[in-house]
Amino acid sequence: MITLSAAHRWRCGALAASVLFCFTSGSSLAASGVGVTGQGSQVLQPDPKRPGKYLWKLWAREFVIESPSKGVSGTMKGISAVLFQNGAPSATMAAAQAKGNNVQNIIVATGGVVVKSLVEPGTILRADSVTWYQQKNQVVAVGHVYYKNGKSGMTIIPSGALTANTSLKTVSSAGGGHIKLP
């Protein structure tokens, strides 16, 4: 595994020192002054409030990382991620594509998104698009949303967006929909 040094980060667009980019051996990297592209990567976002802990860890088949002026943003394809809540892993997420940045601490995943709770075993959320807001400890799912609680067996198919905390323990929907109790 190759880790970009601080010199590489600076050369590739002054990437924020708080973000560590690791690439698997055999990566294809191309620096363009303000970004890095490649294949087979891991992106780790350290938690500034909890040394040694993370906000998220993300693995991608392909990626484009940019640092235009302040912070770092990126588009990744074929992703899997671990989302953290108060320094502890609370959910996994998989999707065809994701975009994120470390200034707003959000990840917008699209393309058959699946979020699984690590706190509530068997609890799952599926949607066309899921936005994770780290600072709010919240996910918002839209498009063909399906939620199943692993503990109770209850399923929810909302007609609109479904909002949940990161661990998927608490959910709400402003619109109507279908709720099925076991």
C-alpha cells in the first residue's frame, strides 16, 4: 500500500492535511495541479474532535479527488464505506457512486445505495440516493426507499424521503407511505 506524503498532497492541490489518502499497489495516479485520479483507493477522514478516531472510511474502485481552494472533494465509483457516530462505527454503506467533501462532511451516494446498521443488526435501508450528514448524524434517503428494522421486523416504504440517524435506529418520513408490521 502506498500513502501519499505531505509533499505529494501539496503538489496535487494542497489537499487538507486532515485527510489521508491511501492507494493500493498498482494504482494509476495522475496529478493535474488540483486533483488526483486513480483506481483502488481508501479514503479516511479523521475525526478532529476525537484523536485516533474517524468520521468515515471509504473504499472505491475508481476516484477523482480535487482540492480547488479550501478542503477536499471527490467523486468515487464502486464504493463501500463505514460511517461513524461519536467515534464508533455505526453503519456501512455501499453504492455505485458517491461524492463527498471534508468541509461540509457529507457523502452523497447514488445508484442502488444500501446502508446497514452496525448497531441494530439486520436493520437495512435501500434507496436510489442517500445523503449522509456527519454533523447532523443523519442520513436522508430518496427514490425507491425501503427500510427494514432488524429487531422488530417492521418495514417502511415511504412515498417521499426517509430520514434516519446514522445507526438507523430512529427513522422519520414527512410524507405518507406503507408500514408493515410483522
